[in-house]
Amino acid sequence: MRELIARSEALPYMNALNSINWINVLLVIVLTSFATMFALANLTPVHIQFLGVSSASTPVFIPVFLAFMLGFFGGVLSLSFSRRKHKLEINRLRDENGRLQREVDNLRNIPLQDDV
């Protein structure tokens, strides 16, 4: 009986996971089709010169894709540094909170003394 109840309670959670997986699959399909349409619409050959380096004739979608990926990985890198900084700050604040909580507990346990 308990197993049946546990399964029925787990079903909404599993359904939520399955719906999220389908949303992810749908998002990947949409983005892939968009990227494919963009690549097929931009097949014009271009020559790129940057800092004295010249490239061969490549379709225009390749430099656009490379610029996008460079920006994406730069953003991920800066986000990881920011996240690390915030995690260190959270740990420092948790330690300080624990220290202050112990101090409050110690002050609450001090017996009251009468001046009489």
C-alpha cells in the first residue's frame, strides 16, 4: 500500500520532468532549424582580413557563427567568475551568521543577576 502511495506521489514530479524534457527537445529543434535556415540563406562567399591575416573564401554564416560562439563562451567565462565570487561571499556570510547566532545564544544563556 505504501509503495502505491509513494508511486502516486512521485507521478506528478515525473510528469513535470518529462514535460521539461519535451520543452528542451522542442527548443533544440527550433533553434537548430533557425540556424539551418540562417546558414542556407547566407551562402554568399566573403573574404575576411583581420590583423594582417586573410582568410579563404568562406560563406558569410561561418564568421557570424564564430562571432556568436566567441561571445557566448566569453559570457559563460565571465559568468563563471561572477558565480565563484558570489559563492565565496555566500560562504563568508554563512560563517558570519553562524558566529553571530552562537553569540546570541550565549547571551541568552547568561543568568540574570540582581543588583540587590
